[in-house]
Amino acid sequence: MSETKESLGRSVEPYRATSALLRERLAEIAPELLAWKPAPEKWSIQEIAAHLVDASFVHSIRLRKILAEPSEPYLLYAQDDWIASTHANDATLADSLDAFDAILAYNALVYGRLAEAQWARAAFHNGKDVSVDDLFQSFIRHVQTHLAQIQRNIDAWQATKSVG
């Protein structure tokens, strides 16, 4: 059996749990709400899900760059352009969730194999050092931010249904 993060005294469970939290939040969403936008410049719930897939890809690269190439530039991306150019509203929610789960599962395996010293490895970004541990925690917070955004979309959609 391979050594896991749990065996080193760290748990990847909060990271893994982001999938269940996302799926739970989206379980009862009406299909007509998925592509609805509260404003033209805001993301739909489907676009939020697609963004979390994109963010997972970027997270994967950032993690590996910090571990293997800490002196290289930190990966940045134009998230709105990625969503628009990939026609995120044309995807299915199931496909986005499956992709999110797959990337998350693979990254959890990487996190689980890290030695304690690797959690402190850092790369320079936006005027500060960002460690592997910082990256881990920020991903969890990022998902929480978008869960709140999904709730705001639901609330705004329900408000439009009660008017009239």
C-alpha cells in the first residue's frame, strides 16, 4: 500500500470533500436554471461548474510547478475568456462534474504522496510566496466561494419567478 497524506498526519479529505459539496449543492437544481444568468456579465450555474473544471486544471499545473519548477512563472489565465471561448453553457452539468471529480481525484493522490517538507515548497506569485499548503487551502476556499455564487444565482432566479 502506498503512503498517503493521512499516514503522514495530514488529511486530504477537505480537498476531496469539495466534490461532494458541489454535487450536493447542484442535486436539486431545475434544468432551466443551469444556463440562466442573473446578468449578461455574470456566469450561469453551468458556467460556474465549467469554471471549477478549468480552475482544477490550473490548480494541477500550479501544484506541479511549485513542486518541480518553483522558479518558473506561476500560471495565470483569463477565466472569463476561457468560459466564453469553450461555450461552457453548451456542456452538460454531468460532464463538468465528472471532469471536476477526475481532476480532483488525481490531485488528491498527488497531495497524498507528499512528504511534509514538500507542503512548505513555494513559488513567487503576486509579490508573495505561495506554498503547496497555501495552494491546497485556497482551492478549498475557491470552491466555497463558487458554492455561494451558485446560491446567489438560485436566489436571483427564484426572485424573478416570484415577481409577476
